[in-house]
Amino acid sequence: MPSHRLLRVRELLKREIGEAIRREIPIAQAGLVTVNDVDVSGDLRVATAFIGIFGSTEQQRTGLAMLQEHRARIQSFVAKSVILKYTPQLRFVVDDSIARGNRVLDIIAELERTSTSKEE
């Protein structure tokens, strides 16, 4: 279990990374980019941001490319707003957990429809 300080830093980074992405990445080109979670190394030098990108497949590819391209600028925004001894180096990872969750919910709904139609 991470320490209380580490949890607070993760939440603060999540909020600030999301705000920096909102300012830097246009929704029309990259789709809607959300920060689902942030994992921070124990020494706070590396932060992995789990990103969800809603939009077409092309927008998702463009969004991830733009995040990689603007990583240093986003990191500098975070450094200005989050005061830590070391600014964590950001890494972006596409998190498809929401899409997988929606798929599971669709399967459950389909199973319920099938079972109710068999009962009738």
C-alpha cells in the first residue's frame, strides 16, 4: 500500500497533467484525452500517466503522437504548478480499461436480453 504522501502526489499529478493536456492538445485533432490514473515511482522521479483517448482510431493515434511530442511542455507546466524536489519525468501509456469495461457491460446486457427472450 502506497504511503499517504505518495497517494496525494499521484492525485495532484493526475489533476495537473489533465489540466496541461487540456491546454495543449486540441480536442478536434486528438479526440477527448483523459488521465485515468498516474503511477509514481517511489523516489518521485518517474510518473506514468494512464491515458484514455475517446474518438476515432485516427484521433487516438494522433492524440498519442501529440502527447509524446508535447511531453516536455506538459512536464514543464506540471513543474510550475507542483512543487517537488524533482519534477517527475512523464511517460504516457494508453489505458483501454474503460473500453474493456464497456465491452463487458455490453456482453452482460446481451446475456440478459437473451435470457429474458428465452423465458417468454
